[in-house]
Amino acid sequence: MVVVMQEGAKEEQIQHVIDRLVSMGFDIHRSTGASQTVLGAVGVPADFDPRDVEVLDGVREVVRITQPYKLASRAFRSQGTVVELPRGVRIGGNEIVVAAGPCSVETPEQIGMIADRVAKAGAKILRGGAFKPRSSPYSFQGHGEKGLKMMREAAEKSGLLVCSEVMDASQIQMMLPYIDIFQVGARNMQNYFLLRALGTVSKPVLLKRGMSATIEELLLSAEYIMAGGNHNVILCERGIRTFETATRNTLEIAAIPEIKKLSHLPIVVDPSHGTGIRDKVPPMARASVAAGADGLLLEVHNDPEHALSDGAQSLFFEQFEKLMAELRIIAPAVSRTIA
Ligand code: PEP
Ligand code: MN
């Protein structure tokens, strides 16, 4: 539920409303703008009557949101959220932000070479897995902390930020000094214990859509993180499982405008996992930008044929550079910019 206070409502009135809501059992998240205060009230009691709040002094409107998520909803914050990162990188603003890198961090040479090339082509964030959620326990599982160190070093040299996957709450503290964005993988989108733990950290979370998750379930997972106090959540469409087998997943481009309508959170697209096939990645990346994505997550490798994971969907450097040049033509057509 969202309580919109009247413009110029007095501090005592606002505090009284907050006290009443807390006594009813709500958890309150206050958002104060230049002239207006909005209260997000989480955890609607079963017997709640909105009129009890509507009649309080200074209240303009009580909006019962039908969606089960509140903090992630557009009604809670009509303006889009911009996630602010170091080096002046902003996700959700006018500029489309590209994160690029290998599926897995393999060696210092590999990650260094990739960081250098993608940075020169306009990427702002280095992606790469140090903990790999592989479908088979016998596949390469990632280098763990050693991999994160390699990534951080490469990113520092090339002026990039680091985005890497966290698979378990026990890894969070160790990862904090190495990463700028915690990635939650598709397989962990509904790991509620992990999401709650990420709600208490100060760094942004890139939350990938589960492979069989609805948009509502994705937004409910974002809600778990936000309810803990971390409002810096970036959503990621990475394709879902459908009856179609021609591509690894079915990338839902329509999820971009739908999520924009339902939520104020930025949405980025991962066409690498979304299609699973290298030559399908550039067209889907172009379509995502045209459809309003705030950023892209792309797998790029110096030697995709020998990559330890996801080589088939990793772009060659030249393909990535060509794609960036194409995006520089598409972005202005939809009133956006790109580096
Ligand atoms: C990845 O980004 O390397 C990854 C494992 O993605 P997903 O969780 O979307 O499968
Ligand atoms: Mn991958």
C-alpha cells in the first residue's frame, strides 16, 4: 500500500500517520520529495481498512496496490530509479550501460585482455563469473576468490566496474571488496535467504530472471532485497524456458516495456544467455535497446572456441565492437545515449 501525503503536509502529520501505520503492523519506507512525501507501507494486515488511514490529517490518497510487491512497483516511485555506481556510472538514466566480459574468469591474461578490449569499445562494467552455477557438478565451477582478484585487477587497469555472481549468502562479505555489483543468477532468483542477505548490503544487486519465473515473481524477488533496505536493484531479462528448442532460452523482449510499466527499477537484458547462440546475440541486443532496455549484459571472449564455459554464445571482439557501433546509431533514435 502507498500513502501519498498532501503537498506541504506538516512533519507532525506525517509522523502521526507513520505511527498509526506502525501500530497496525506495517513496515514503513518513507520517500520524501521536494514538496511531497510518500509512505510505502509493507505487510498489509488481513483485516486492514484503508479508510482508517485516509481520514488521518495530511493524507491525500491511499493507494492499495493490487500487485503483491510494493517497493518495486511504479506506484511507489513514479520516477524511474537510477542506480548510482562508482566512476559516475548510472544505470536507469539516459545513458545505456554495457557490461561485457567472459562467462567465467579463467586466467589473469584472459580477463586482462578482455577487459582492455571491451573498455576500449565502450563497456563500463566487466562481467565474469568466479562462482559458476553449472548444470553439471562435473563442469568447471569457477576460480572463486582468486577469480575475483583477477577480475578486480583487470577492471582497475581498464577503468571498468566489476559485476560478478554471488551464489550463497556466506560469500557476500568476502566478495564486497572485489565487486561493484552483486549478480544473482537465474538459478538463485528465488533463493530467498540469499535475497534477504543482499537486502542488508550497501552495493547494488543485478537480479536475473529465473528461467521459469513470471515477471511478477521477478518483481517479488526484487521486493525481498528492497524490503531489507537495499533499493539499488537492477533487473535482468535473460530469457525463459519455453517449448521452443531452436535457441537456448526464449528472450522476452516484451518483458522490457512490461517491467517499465510495472516497476521503477532499471532493466537490463542479457541476450547471450537469452539466445545461447553467438550470431543471435547482436540482433537481440539491438532489439533490446530499441525496446527500452537500460543496459546490456554481454558475454565476450578473446578465444570463444576454447572458453571454459558458454563459448558458443560469447562474442568475438570484432563482433562486440561492431555491435557497439550499431547501438550508437540505435540509441539516439529512442532518445538515449551510449558510450
Ligand atoms: C551468467 O551470467 O554467466 C549466468 C550463469 O547467467 P544465468 O544465471 O542467467 O544463467
Ligand atoms: Mn554464461
